[in-house]
Amino acid sequence: MPDTILNFLALDRYYGLDWAAAIFMFLSMHRLGIHKKDGFIFAALASLCWIAFNLIAESPAGVIANLLIAVMAFRSLATWSKTHPSNPAPNEPRP
């Protein structure tokens, strides 16, 4: 039984990229959920790990999908300060 569990959790099968990607994605969801800008960084890191994972697994659709998600995360990071309610317009007083 323990061998089965260890085989299931195998960290060496994909160099731990799947585990790193999952952790980064959960961090991303948590940080974005509490309106923190660094959530986009974690999303991009997760996507980069998933890209590497999909390259090893030889899944072109996974590589392309996560490449687009990484681009979207970086774009969202760049536009965050322009649209986020915690950053009022220069002539607007802060609440």
C-alpha cells in the first residue's frame, strides 16, 4: 500500500513540475481572491511550470493553452494599476 501511494505522488516523474504548478496556481487564486497584484505573478509561474510539464508529456495543446494563460497573466499584471479600484485617478481623492 505505501508503495502505491508513493508511486501516485511520484515527485520525480515530471521533475516536480506538476506539483509546483499546482501550488503556484492555488497561491494565485488565493492572492487574487484577496485582491493582491502578485497573484498574477503566481499564475504566470504556474503556467510556465505547466508549459514545461506539457513539453515533457508531449502535449502541444497543453503548451499552447498555458502559453496563452501566461500571456494573459502578464497582461493583467501590466493593466492592474490602471483599472484596480485601490488606485483612483490622479485628481480623485482616496476613499
